[in-house]
Amino acid sequence: MPEKTRVLVVDDDPRIVDILILSLEKDGFEVFGAPSGPAALKLAYEVHPDAIILDIMMPGMDGFEVCRRLRDMTDAAIIFVTARGQTEDIIKGLHVGGDDYIIKPYAYQVLLARLTACLRRRSSDKPFPVLKGSGEVLYMTDPTRRQVFVDDRIVQLTPKEFEIFAYMVKNQGRVLSADAILANIWGPEYTGEWHLVKQFIYRLRRKLEKDPANPKHIITVHGTGYVFEAEPPS
């Protein structure tokens, strides 16, 4: 019997946790609930979820801090589901390691569709070849680990970071618009939400470039988009 996909729901409102557990279990998931940040971290360590649905406004340890700590132990897809809908909150959520951000109130089918899309992309990644450039080597190992070798460093990427980087590498040398990245990574309904791409490009540069302020591989083409260059431009 195939193992069910595991989802961890983190919210201090027990009614929300119970409703999501019931709904997701009906859709075939194995679901665990946690009422707080510390409980979520403990449970994530024990059950190794494939995806985490995470509230932000929780007492003691908020969702942003929970996400930061989760990223030290798991590459599960993390979807923020919260009433905080300000642009700065969305940007912060993505910056600390979130893969998606849904604002309450929302339709359950929207959450299910985004969760399913994250998991589908997570399981469909393929390995990539060695990429050499000016004495540096970038190499993606087994996609389930989402690691990139940069010189003598091993860099761990989140699922969404890996998806974007993989998409850019597949199209290396080709300028990709923000809308193209949005459509291929998040889905066509995200077209126009350029801040998503900007934040993930920033995170990739922080992790992969020697000098993030002067990137040599993940390049901005002003007014057009972004391009991955294995060989830094001269």
C-alpha cells in the first residue's frame, strides 16, 4: 500500500486545525496538527511532513520564526495561511523560507490546488549536469535533497528556490521574464506578482553568489527579466 503524503497543519485555533485535518484526510492525505510553534517543530522532527500549512499569528513563537527554524530541518513545502495580507508580510514570509502565501479567508479548494501543485512540482524534479564557470562549479545533486555545490560549499535550497533555480538552469543563457518564471513555477494565475520572483532571486543570490550585490551567475536584465549564466559575462 503506497505511503500517504504527510501534511502538518500549524495554527493556534483548534477549530481551524480540526477542519483542515478532516478536509485533507478526506482528500487522501495523512495529516498532523500542532497548536503552537514549539509543538510544530517537535512534530516536524518526528513525522517528517511533505508539506506544512503554517499560520503566522501565534502566541510565543510566530509563524515567521517557526518557518526559519523549520528550514534548518526540512525541505518540505511551507505554505503560509494567515489573515495578515500586507505586502511586507508576504515578502517577509517568502524571505524566511515560505513557498506560498494564502490570505484568510480563502476557499479550501484554492488551498488544496496550491498544496497539490507544490507537491507535484516537488516530486517531478530531475537531476542536472555539472555546470562550470570561471573556476567555479555549480552542481545540482539528487533533487530530493535540493543541494547545490558551489566550490567547496554545499548549499541547501528550499523546494521553491530549487524549482526556480532548476528552471533558470534549464534555460541558461535565455532571458526569462518575471511573468514567465511566475507562470512556470507558481502558475499562470500569479502573473503580475513580480515581488515573488524578486524575493526568490534575492534569496538565491544570497545563497549561491560569492558577492550577492554583484552577481556573476543569476543576472538581472533590466526591464526584461533574469538570466542564468554558467560562464560569468566578461
